[in-house]
Amino acid sequence: MKKLTMFLMIIFLVCGCSNNKSTESYINSEDEYVAINYPITNINVLDDAISSYVNRIYYNFKNMKSSNIPELNISYTYKEINENIINVSLQTEIITDKTINKIKTFTYNKTNDKFLTMEDLVQDLDGLDYEVKKELLEKYQDADMDYLSNVSYDYFTIDDENLTLYFNPAEIKSKHDELIYLDIPLDSLKLLIDIDKTEDNDIYLSIKKRNVSLDDKVVALTFDDGPSKYTNKILDVLKKYDACGTFFLIGNKVDFYGDVLKRMLLEGSEIGNHSYDHKLLTRLSKADFQKEISKTQDAIKKVTGFTPTLFRPTYGGYTNILKSYTDLKFVLWDVDSRDWQVKTKDKIIKNILPNVKSGSIILMHDNHEYSLNALEDVLKSLKNQGYKFVTVSELLELKKLRESE
């Protein structure tokens, strides 16, 4: 029997203290394409405002008429400006017979339980007002002049370099469908608050070996739509059965779960790209598709130092043209748990176990508790049948070696 030692590059980092932040995720593709992701900060006032806004958007979306399958995407950015101030933005895209883009931002001060406005952040508003109106007129000449004479700064985000101001197209009465925004460098402003700069982590590489025979029965478990509040528990179960998984992650959730990503790699699992916002990719332009890819690659590398080589298309939808837009390897599956649809442990197990063969790639999701509940029985049964668990990259390499014999 020929033996093969397979190597998995692991990123070793010293994990910081965990926090209680998490994300809420709802993804559906039965009669609509919906991907809703937003943060749970455990600050009641802020969380209530965010969830109320999301629920209102979804309710309005459900009542829209469309001749095509409608699509709703809600994604977010989250920034701790300093130890007291949090900035959250929710970006919404609705596709029915037309495309609607809108944004909502929340800037919250924990010390006084107050939502902040631009007056709380910038000292020289007159100077800001002049520059903003000038740039808006230059960039969007079709915009409504009455609106521009009295610009409001209701929607904004802050990162380490820029204050970004957003204007919903409907408000500015521009013919542009996309969100209108301006980046104002922080060093050009007199700020009334301090900005904490993001510090880079030191990254240490080590190698983990997995011994696999060419004749072994192997299977690759894959988990989409994470990370989530259930991912650590999934990793607990995988560790218990000396198993690994390939986790196809949504980019806008990565920052919230940095320690979880590090743990994935440390324990021998693999990370893949599942787009940044979980949009239906076949509706995107080349530039928008590549942006979904690159933003996720950057987010994962920033947190872990690891750069994914695998990509799983959202909703399993892709074209050969889309594949030509990236060097990432597209990965589908041959065993579908349909966990998001059947929603019970027994049905998930029934969808998986009778259909597995050596070389199978199993599709599950790590943002549902019922998927977690089914996982241990799946692993126990497959292990009793003599299966070994490998990452998708290892499985693909094994297939190449077998075909070359």
C-alpha cells in the first residue's frame, strides 16, 4: 500500500482575548435570493436600532413586486473607533425589476448612550461643508441643486484614514443607482474624537502533517456562510473525531471572528472564499465580481496571514466566464445536506450518509444550530465506516495522484 504524507500550511498566531460580539445571518434561496448579515454588539440600544432597521427593510422587500426572482443583500462594516465609540454601517442592495441601493449608519458612544452626529465628530463643519458640496457638484452634475444647498451628513463611516460620507441616490435625486460617497482624509479634518489605529499582528508559520494513503477512503466536509456563533462548537466536534473541514467564509463577517479563523488553521482545517456579501454572482459585472473576491481575500489575510486558493460560488451559481475572472479554484459538492432547508438533525443525516462515497465533498453550513446538532452523528458514522477526513485541497491533490497512477 502506497503511503502519502500530505502537508497543510498552518498559520500560528497568538490569539487575543475573545469578546462577546457575534453576527446574525439569514440566507435563503427558495423563492428569493436573500443574504442578510449584521452585527450583534451586545449593546441593547444599538442592537435594537440595527435589528429594527433590518426588519423594516426585509418587510418592505417581501412586499415588492418583481417579474424576476427578487434579491436582497444586507451587508455591514463594523469599526471600533476608540474604546468608547462604535461605528456600524448597513449597506442594502435590492434587485427586483430595478436596482435599489441604500445605506444606514450608526455611530454610538457607550459612555453617554448617545448616537453621534457629525457635529459631535468634526470641529470645522463649515470647512467640511464647502469641500463636500464642491466635490459632489464635480462628481454628480445631475444631482438636485436644492439638496446640495443644504447637505446633511446623516450617513458616515470612519476608518484609520478616511471619514466616508454617504448619500442615498434617491435623496440626492441623482440618476446613479449606486451609492454616492466621498472619502475625506482624516488628516484634513479637525476631529473632536480620537481614532484608535489598527495594529498588525505578528504571524508565525508552522507546518502540520496529515498522513493519508492513496488507498484510504477519504471525504471532505465543507461549511458555507460562516463564520458564526456556532463555528467554535463545530470545531470542537471536528477535533473530537480527529476531523477537519474546509470553511467557505463570507468576507464581511471575518473581522468579528478573528480568533475562530486562527483556530481553524491551527487545528488543521482550511479556509476558502465565499464572496464578501453573498450576492448572486451571475448578476454581477466583472469588476463587481472581482471586488467580492478581493475584499474577502484581503479580510482573511489581514486576520490570519493565510491567503485562500479555493472559492465556492454563492447559491452554487456560476458561469465559465466568471471562472475566468479569478485564479481561485471553484469548488462545488456532490453530497448536499440541504440543512438550511430541512432544518432537522435526522433529515440532514439522511441527506448525507447514504450518498457519501470515497472522494465526496459534503456541503453543510455553519450558521445553523441544526447543522451543528447533526455533525457529530455524521462524523461518528463515517469514521466507523473507515473514512478519513481531509481538506478540499488535500482531496483534490489525492485525486490528481490517483489519476496519474
